[in-house]
Amino acid sequence: AMRSRGDFGANIGWMRAAGLSVGLTDQLGSAFSALRVDPSCWGALLIHVDDFGGIDEVLEKLLILRRQIPNVPVILVSWRVARDDFGSERLPLADVTLRDPVAMASLEAGLAFAADNNRQWRQRCASQRESSAHESE
């Protein structure tokens, strides 16, 4: 899901040159289905949200996906955001948000921050599961 107003082809080339396997689809549902079948095959999920009607259109699906499969880093790409966001404030939605067009340095940093932020997200999900388990005892 990575078409964009910028030239994402260069980013895809960089990722492949770095040894990453890159799959492209314009079907968000089929990408999420494939992710659910075998999450271990995925290093990260990059979603160009503008291609799917913007964040409002994918918000609910993302919230559900993040709870169901917390261990796959999610990077959102949009030309509608003011700047790259590598912080952890939006973890229920994504690990990182990048402004389109995406500079190579931003993509590289985004992949690294997404992995770090995803560790925090997994810990948060695990502690929520533990507290839920204690409440039901």
C-alpha cells in the first residue's frame, strides 16, 4: 500500500537494496488478512493512508489490527501530516508516522524508531493482558 504523491519508488528501491522484501498492494483488507495468517513473515507494515481515504477511513481497522497483532511495526505515510512523528504518543494506531514525500533518511529513521516503539507497544499490550487476567480471577 505504498503509492504516493512523492516518488516512493526510490524508497522501495532503497529497501530492496538493504535486503528487505517489499510487497505492494492497493487492497488494505487483503494486506491485513495476509498479516493475520502469518505475522512472523512481516518486518513492518507501511500504509500510505491517503490512498485509502485518509486516517479517518482506516482508523478503526488500524486500532483493531494493532490490538490483534501488536508485534508487527506499523508505519503510516501521509502528505496531510505536518512532519515526521517518531514519538510514542500514537502507539494504539501506529509506531511511526512519516510525511510524504518521504526522504530516505526519514524512512531509515522511521524503520529504526518503529522497531523501538513497537517494543513499547508490545510491553503495553502484555501488561494490559496481565491486568485483565487478574481482574477476571
